[in-house]
Amino acid sequence: MLLRSILGISALFSSLALLVTGNALLGTIAALRLEIEGYAAGTIGLVLSGAALGFVLGSLHGIRIVKRVGHIRAFAVFGAVGAAAALAHPLHVSVAGWMAFRLALGFCIAGMMLVTESWVNGQATTATRGTLLAAYMALFFLAASSGQFLVALGDPGLHHLFVVAGIFIILSLVPISLTLSSLPEMERTRRLAVRVLWRRSELGLVGAAVSGVVLGAFGTVGPVYAYEMGLDVEAVGAFMGFAILAAMAVQWPIGYLSDFLPRRLVIVAVAGAAMTAALVTAGFGHRSTLHLYAGVLVFYGLASCIYPLSLALMHDMLSQQQIVTASATLLLANGVGAVAGPVIGGTAISVLGPSGLFVFLAASLGVLPLLALHSFAVEKAPKVREQGHCVGVAPVSTAVIMELDPRQRRDAKSAAAGPA
């Protein structure tokens, strides 16, 4: 039984790694291809934001397909359509065509992650939940960075890298199709009303949305920024890959630190430092590669911590039974921000030049220290010794994975509040 469980988890994690690697590669080469084709950065941001919109829709509605046809069949359908959308990119480069491809791709990626995450959750026990979540997050970051480094293997102006990305997505079907794990139950995730979360913690709710805006903008049009700053294609992939590794490296230390300091103060400090790094990158990134990399690594590493910190802050303000439903609402707010971020970030590049992206990112992050002033005045936060633990969260995931959160009980779903 133990061997079967280990093999089942290995298959699920293998599928996840292949899927995330292919999707990460595709996101960067799609941005570079549109840049090479001569599209304005604002248009690129608009087109590529379709994937984030599709992901939000898939997170909300993909479960209907899973419940209708089953996990394996749904995963196969999502994988086939997602791979087709990936492979179709170089066949027809246009705004309307690529928006449709990106929307379909985002929906399918969300559906595939719903299946994978529900399966991982089904394998967890009370004793292993936290370990599985940590392993899941580490694997996600490593796979996402690996996808970026694969950009160096070819020319985004040709079709080869799109084929490679499609192959990774297709191959992700194999391990999960051969898994021996029993099928998990999957229920529609409930969400707490936004107004409830706003009353409990304005900073936590807005922090989740701002995180989506910032990470969505950089993750989508960051390659355009790097390319316009003079980096070649290989260097752009490394630029994005090292940024993701920086995010992985600092999440756990900062999360751990926030367990021993007032969490709102940590959010303000992290957002302020990330804003400063963004402004330094905007002002000095053009001077040298060292300035560019140093500024971006500090900015993205710190910015990636805002969502898990906001999630932890919100959980401190809620009962244990509300954690899963609150996480679902915060994840939705994060997803909506991820749709808006690339559009505004791309427009900022079109209007202000490459540095406009980081001016916009700094302005977005600046909202949090300002809001914190009001939060400190009107909200009563728990004492430090009463705070829960901060748990790492991947920048792209569905609400299902939060059921692995060790901060909530296994029966939290049944005791949770009703849907929004």
C-alpha cells in the first residue's frame, strides 16, 4: 500500500512538472514572438492576458467537466485541447487568433491543475499534508524556472519552441494516465463573500489582488521588457528563470519571519522593499546587466511573498473553519488581478518605454503601505503569539490545493460558511 501511494504521488508530480514546464516555456516564447512580429507592448499584454482570464474561468467551471466525465478523461480532454492551442500559436499570428488560443489554453491548464491538485489532496493524510504542500510548491517553482531556461534552445520567431512546449503538455498526460491511485472526490469549492473578507482584513484582500496584478504583469510582459532592454533570446529566458528561482529562495524565510513579527508590518516592509527595488530597476536597469538582474531578482523575490503573507494575514482574522473558503475568494481576487496586470503593464511599456513596466509595478505595490495605514487604525490584529503559520503558495494554482493547507482541519469544508 505504501509503495502504491508513493508511485501514485510520483506520477502526479511528474505530470505537474511536465505541465508547468511546458506552460512556462510557452508564456515566454509567446511574448517574444509577438515582440518579434512588431506588436506594441500594450497589445502584447492584452493578448497574453487571455491565458489568465481562461485560467480564472477554468478554475471556476472546469470542475463541471471533471464531475461529468471523470478525472482521467477530463485530464485527457484538457491536455489535448491545451496542446492543440499551444501548437496553433505559430500557425496564425494575430490578435484575435492568439487571444482565442490563450483563452483556451488558460482554461485547459486550470482544468489539468484542478485534476492534479485534487488527486494530490486525495493522497494526503493529516500527518503528510504540510509535507506534500511544500513538495508541491518546490516542484512548481523548479518546473517553472526550467521552462524559462529552455527558451535558449531555439528561436521564438520559428515554430520549434512552440512544438517543444506542446510536447511537454502532451507528455503530462502519460504519468497521470498510468497512476494507480484511487480517484479522489471533487466538490465545487465554496467561497466566502468579498464583503466578509473586506471587513475582516482590507490589507489581506487587497494584498492578494495586488499580488496578482504585479506577478501577472511581470510574468507576462517581463520578457518583452527584457528584450527591449537589449537582452537576446537566450538571456531573456535566463532572466525570467533566475527571477523565479529568487522567488522560491525567499518565500520560506520571509514566511517564517512573519510568524514571529506582526504580519501586517511584514507585508508593509516587503511591499515597500519590492517597490523600492522596482523603482531602482526602472531608473538604473539600463546601466548594466548587473543593475538589471539585481533589481529584478530582489523585486520579484519579495513581490512573490505578498500573496502567501496576505493569505496568512487573512487566516489570522478568521476562524479555522473558514480557511478553505477564504482561500478560494483570495485566489479569485488574485486571478482577477493577474488578468488586469499584463494589460496595464504592457500599456505602460508602450507609453513610457521599457522602464514604464517597473514604474507601474512600483505604483501597484505602493497601494499596500498606504492601505496599511488605514488597516492599522481600524483593524485589530491578533497578537504575534496568536498568529498562525505562513504557508508557501505557488503563483499559479487552484483553490483545490489549499485543502492541503495544514492550518485547517480535514473537516473544515463541511463546517465552512456558504458560498458567496
